[in-house]
Amino acid sequence: MKQLKVLDLTRMQLTSLPSSLRCLTNLRTLCLDSCKLGDFAIIAELKQLEILSLMNSDIEQLPRKISQLTQLRLLDLWSSSKLKVIPPDVISSFARLEDLSMGNSFTQWEMEGKSNACLSELNNLTLLTSLDIQIPDVKLLPEGRVFDNLVRFKIFVGDVWRWGKRCKTNKVLKLNKLDTSLLHAMDGMSKLLKRSEALHLRELCGGTDAVSKLDGEGFPKLKHLKVESSPDVEYIVKSMDLTPSSRAFPVMDTLSINQLINLQEVISHGEFPTGSFGCLRKVEVEDCDGLTFLFSLFVGRSLSKLEEIRVSRCKNIVDMVSRGWEEIKEDGIINVPLLFPELRRLTLQELPKLSNILYLFEEEKPVLSNQLEIIRDGQLQLSLGSNLRFLKLEKCMSLVKLFPSRLLQTLEELIVENCDNLEQLFDLEGLNVDDGHVGLLPKLESLNLNGLPKLRHICNWGSSTKDHFPSASLGNIIFPKLNEMSLKSLPALISFSPGYHYLQRLQHADLDTPLPVLFAETVAFPHLEYLYIHGVDNVKKIWDNQLPHYFFSKLKDVEVASCGGLLNIFPSCVLKKRSQSLHKLIVKDCISLKEIIAKDINGVLLETTPTFVFPKLTFLSLARLPELRSLYIGAHTSQWPLLEILQVLECDKLNVFAFETPTLEQRHHEGNLHMPLFFIHHVTFPYLKKLLLGHNNDTEIWQEQFSTNSFPRLTVLDVRGYGNILVVIPSFMLQALHNLEELYVGDYSSVKEVFQLERLDEEYPTKPLRRLRVLQLWRLPGLTHLWKENNKIGPNLQCLESLQVWHCDSLINLVPSSVASFQNLATLDVRSCGSLRSLISPSIANTLVKLKTLIARGSYMMEEIVANEGDQEAANEITFRKLQHMQLVDLPNLTSFSSGDGYIFSFPSLENLEVKGCPKMEIFSPSLLTTPKLKSVKLEDNEWHWQDDLNITIQSLLRKTHGNE
């Protein structure tokens, strides 16, 4: 052991280090990270120690003797936040120290070191190359050569900083409340500023150009600059503050500005030497209300490597680039070089006065800046880079339109949200479609539009439309790569792009005639897979009846919601060609929707009985559609070979979902609309696993001539909110649900029984529901029993694991006597069932070998949990072997767990028992009772009590609570 060189005692709790530690005379590394340490002065005897790590430890003071570790090369006190005392001259004794880490640790530095360490001690550490340290005040910084040899440092000045392990660079300096007017007297600080690669300034003082004054040489090594909460600052850098020939921020990668409320320009007017800002890649500006534009044209042309711009909450910004021309004139010719040629991401948020993004102006005439334009005899040449991939605009209230679409050829993702005055998105004026299809935004993959109350058309042909518009036979606009489109809260939207018929009406000044079709024949999305349409109230139809076959041919997910004027989802001809790839369809909250599939195509009826096939659809949800009557109003057949989840909720007029005979159309003509929701004869949903039906038409759900193979794989059935139905699952349905595992039934005002068993023993000799694991019943006020007792065959509930029954006031018998066993039941939860006098019979209680949780609450007639079935010839032992939690709450007539004295109750696992609101309960059980693990009971006062045993606890404390003593 004496030769041991490395010892790691991480996360040990030691009141003191063992005395044998002094025997490790050759120890070089000692790690005491995250330790709870008492006295550890003994480490001073480890004279050869080179590495000492006390990271995350709870030490409050370094022992003075530690100064004897003169061979120490690394001392790590990172995040030892309780450390308050380092005796004077301890740090200076570590003459060989190379790495000192004190981030998120000691901050009690003194000026002269009378009772605590002072920073001037660092001058003795001539070999120091790595330093992490926090200093409360800039005035404590030492002079001398202490920082000259540092290869890596994190130096935080002030008490507002948070420490993190990760950092983009090796030389990080953070300063709070630095006064630049005093910088000439702080030589140490000046050296740090010149060497820093990442600089974070907060509450900077010293004038309008305080940042420039920090380094007259232009910060030649600075890569990352963040300036925040400095109201005095008006400029980040001014050319006049630089020494001659000095480039401004020549290697800076990111610039972040936040809460500089008086900032006038990010970078001031004036000429900067070539190479200034030449590496700037990312700019972030937030909460700078003094800005009216982001960059001047002169500065903009020097940002050749800028990849990302993010501007947020600057309430006075009008333009991204200034409108002045004088600064870029050369021999009387205005020459705008390539602006932002590498810009890939542009995010503009909460800029209420922003009216233009990259428009430039010459004598009130707008000129686009990323194309060649000839104005005034060829005197103006304008250009802009073409690498923009991501554009997000949010809450830019003055923005009326974006660029012409030809300026966004590289865009991959576009998000526009809550721009209240935006009237058009893509200007198509100038595009020639007369010679064939034109690819628009050829790389756009995702389009998200949300909260644009004035947007009428997403694509617009511009002012020349009245004089010329494309012929219906000549071409279409194609978004060749668009994969996802989300259109939400667009109440004025008429169409994505005006169709030919609309343009004809526009030519005749019929401006008020709305076009009901969202996607007309003029626009195509051959690769669109995900389509979400919410809150588009003006649209009557989504698709035109005569779309070419490749339009929308790859749709996978379609979600339509809150479209108040919408009458249908698919024209039948469109659906037949576009349902092949559909995986998911959600339609909800469309108050005028009458059918999912439209029947009529320009007045021509389809074949007598069309067949609609959804070969890949796995999820279908129809919810809150008050006018929906059917999938298709008319005789039809439908096939759903892969459908796994079906939800139909609050569709008050929906009568028939699956239909295979002409009877429905005949009944419509006869005025007889009352039919079962499912009207099918053979296997229609072969892979359906989950079916949720709720608050629909009060007619029956199932057709009586029901095939037992209609739902061969259904495992979850949730039905609720049918007012006039007496039986939830009739006998002819029980065998069709032979794989059912979970059943949820609720909100039936008139239902009398859940399962109908009549004729079951005659027609289906096998007991049903043999795989049912979960049964939940709630708010069934007319329910008297789960099924009638006068049947030879009852359900097989041996697999049932959870039974919950809530708010069934008429229920008089929870478990019919025909149930032989609940051998797998783990949870029994019964609440507010006012007619129950007992919960279970002794025979059922004996089968509850896996019951873990028993809850009985709010049943005002309940007198006992286990019914007393009369005198027992011999003691009957009932053991709840795994029961751990029991609640008996708000049972005003409960007298005991069981009133029979012929039972022996054993609860070997019971640990948690709550008895409240049971004023008549004076004893838990009059018979023999064992509860070996129960040590307390929660009673009326919400406190836990215990006295000798369970019966004595109930007797003594409940009597006292109810004033019986």
C-alpha cells in the first residue's frame, strides 16, 4: 500500500480521514469528489501529492497545513460552494501549481489578505496555465503577470453568473458592472480583455461606445461577444475608436445583444478596414428598442460569412437594412454587393414596426436587393445571397407581404405566425407558366402558417392579374419537395392559390365572390405527406374535383379542425386516387361538415354503390361534428384493412359509419334516419384494436345481425354518453369481442345492464370476455347490475386485473354470484354507489389472492365490505395476501369491515389504511384479525395513529373523534 499512487474516495461520508492515510507516502493523486468531509488536515502529510480534487465537496475551510503540499500541480475546488475560508498565503505556497479550478466555489477574496486569501497570491504561481475563478468585484483583480501564461481560463467578475462545465472556447471572461472610464488604471483587466476568446458583459458603464473602448485594437482574438442590460451603450463598435489599421472583431463568430434599450446601431456608420467582422457567423438581438434597422448597407456587405440572424422584441425596428445609398456610391453609381451570401437562418419575432425584410428604397421606390435590377439608365445594381434555408416570422404586425417567391429558391422551412396585417405570402407576378409546370420554392420541405387574420391567398399573381392570367390548359405551380404543411387560424383564407375560374371572376371585378376550394387545380404538392388545416373558416371544400392524379398522391397524415364553413373532406374522385398512402385522418370541430366523402361531381353521380378503400389507414378520429350524418350519404361499401384505432365523439347526427347495402339511401328518402352506428355484415375492421365512441346519436350502436368476426382484434372498447340505450353490449356482440382486454363505459343515463346474456348459453356456449383485464364504469345512474343473474353462462372474468365503478347509484350488486373467481384482480375501486350495502361476498373475497388496492368511498348505504352470509359452522379464514392499500372513506353507515364473527381476516401485506367519514364504525372487525405490517391508520384529522392493534386503534380514536367518550 505504501507504493499506492492514486486513491479515489468519491462520494464517501467521512467525519475524518483515516490516520493510516499518512502511510501513503508515494500518493500522487487523491480524489475526494462529492464527499462529506470533517477534518481532513491529515492530507498535508502527503508531501508527494500532485493532484488534489475536492470537487462538489461540502468543505467550509481549507486547513492552513495544506500549504505544505508544495508539489501540488492541480487543485480542483469546483462547485464546493460552502467554501468560505482560505487562510492567507496558502494559495501562494503552491509554487508548482499548473491548474486551479474554483468555479462556483470560493468568492471571499480580500484586498490585502488579512483573514482570507487575496488574488495577488496568484502572482507566485508562475507555472499556472489553467484558472477557473469567480471574483466579486473588478477592483480585486491583481496587477502583474498573473494572467500572462494562462492557456485556459474562466474568470467571472460579479455575483450574477452561473457556472457550467461546457464552454465554446478556452478563454472566457464575464464582467458585471465594469466602468470603462477606469480601465486605464487596470492593467490586468486590459490584458485579459485582449486575450479573451469569449466575452460576456453585463451592466456596462462608461459611455455610449463603452464596448469599443475596451480594446482599441478591435478584439483580435475574440470569438464570442455577448452584451446585455447596459442602457448607456448606443454602439457596439465605432470605427473612430479603433487604432489605425486595426480590424474590428476579425475572428468573431457570434454576437449576442440583449436589453440595450438605447442602442442606435449594432455597428456604427463609418469605414472599417477590410477583414472586419469577416468571420461573424451568428447575430442575436433582443429587447433593443432604440434600433430602427439592424445593419447599414456598408456594414452589411462586409458580413460575407453570416449564417444566422435572430432578432426579437425590438419594437422600433422598421427595416433589416438601412435605406441610405450615399455610403455605397462609387463614381455616382450605386453598387450593392452580395448581401449576406451565406445566410441560412433568419428569425424575426415581435417586431411590431417591421414593414420590410430585405427591401431597399430609392426615392420612395422599392427595389429588391437580391436580383439584378436596372434603374435610371443602368446606374443601380443590386444583389443578395441565395442560401437561406430557414425563415421564421412571428408577431411582425406591420408586415404586409414577403419577398417574391423567386427570391426564396433555397428555402427549406418557412414559419409565419401571428402577423396580423400580412395579406400575401408568395408573389407570383412575373412567373411564366404558359409553357408548362413551374417549380415554386424548389427546396421547401415544411410550411407552417398560423394566426394570419388578413391572409386571403398564400400564392398571389400580383397586380397584373387583371390584364393577364394563366390559361387553364397551360400549366401549374408545383411545390416539388414540400413534405409538411400546417395552416392554422387563417379566417380570411380563400384559397392557397387562385384557380382559373377565380381569376376570371377577378378579371370581371367580382371581388366579393369567395372561392370555396382551398386547393385549386393551379397548385400541386406531389410529395406532401403531412397536412394540418385548423381554423380556415372561409373554405367550403378542401380539394377541387378535377385535380391531376399526382396532386397530393403521397398524403399520410391529414388533420382538419375548426373549419366552420367546410362541407366535406374529400371529393370521392380525389379520395379514390389519394387514399392509397393515407395513414392517419383526424376531423374535428367542423360545425357545417355533413359528410367525409362528397357524393356529387359536377352534378354527375358516382356508380350506384361505390367502394371506398383505405388500404393503409391505421388511425381515424371524428369528433364534435354536429352535422355529420355519414361517411358517405348514399349506398356504398368501405374497407379498412389496417385500421387500428377508431374514435367517434360528439357526432350527434351520425347514424351509419360502415354501410354495405342501399338501405341507408332508402331510409333517407323515407325520412327514417334511426339506424345503428355500425351497420355491417362481415369482417370490416380486421385489425382494429381500439374503438372509442362517445356522445353520438342516441340510437343503437350495433346492428343485431352482427358477424362474430367483425372486430377480431379489438382489445380496447370505450363507449360513453348514449342516453337512450338500455344495454351497452348485447349478447350478439359478446362473442364478437372475444379478444377484448379493456372496457370503459360511462355517461349512460338510461342503461340498465352492461352485458346482455340472454340467449348466450343457447347460441354461444363459450364464456365470453375471457381476456378482459380492465373494466371501468362511471356515471351510470340507472345501472342495477352488470348482467342479469338468471343465465346459465356468465362472463369469464378470471383475467380481470382492475375493476373501477364510480357514481352508479342504482347498483345493488357489484359482483353477480355467477362469477366464480377474481383471481387476478389487483385493484378494486368503488365510489359513490349509493345502493350497495356490501362490496363483495366471502366467496369472492377468498379468490382475491392478488388484490393490492381496495377503495370504497362515498357509498352512503354501505354497511360492510365483506357481506355476512350467516352463521358459519367453522371459522372461515379469508386472507388478502397481497393487499397493501385500503381506503374506507365517506361511508356513513359502515359499521365494520365485516359484521360476521365467523370469519378470520388476515392482511399480511397491508401497510396503508385510511378510515375517514365512517361515524358508525367502532371496530374494524368483530372476528379474529391479523395485520402484521400495519403500524398506523390515517383518520379524520388526516394524521396517522396507532394503538396496540387495528381494532383498538379504531375504537379509541374514532370514538374520541365523534364525541363518543
